[in-house]
Amino acid sequence: GVLDRFSQIQPKLIFSVEAVIYNGKEHNHLEKLLRVVKGLPDIKKVVVIPYVSSRETINISKIPNRTNPGIASEDFLATGKGDQAPQLEFEQLPFSHPLFTMYSSGTTGAPKCMVHSAG
């Protein structure tokens, strides 16, 4: 599942919805998210995006983080606002620097991680 995939790359930041609607039924994802976060020791922040429920009804207090608690997407975005826009810094990276990661379906064992480079 998700933990099998994420444990291969040990992300520092996770974005997740609180629930999805599948086949006409609502499926809460907060318990699954809690299990995933507990299984990833390098997580620094979890951003929860309201998708099915309103922000006021989502309880993210149980999501443990090593440095910061789980945060609602609106609060996360607000950290970038202010009177002074932050100075953008561009870093030249090698041709083979990772850009994004995809996974195979894992039908013949553990999911295979495929890293696509920036070049």
C-alpha cells in the first residue's frame, strides 16, 4: 500500500485529503494517514486538504509529527503570505536530480519505485 511505497523514499512532507468518495460511499482517510505517518520516521509536516468535509469538522490533532503538528491546507498556504514576499532562490541542480517519483502496481511483489529526473 501507501506505506510500502513511501517507505522507499522517506518523504519529509505529505499532502493528503481527509476522505474520498468511492463507489458512492465516503471513505475516511485520516486513520490510514495516521498509520502511514507513524511508519515514516522522517516526516516533518502533514498537510490535510479538506475534500469531503469542511475544515471545521476535520480533527487532525491525532496526526503525530516529529517537529510540527498536522496542519490544514489553508494554514499551510497562509505561512507563505505576508507583507513581504520571500526572496526566491534558484539552485542549479544536476541533470539527473530527481523531479518526481512513480510506482509500479506491485502485482509481482513490492511496488517498484521509478524516479524521473529533471533532465
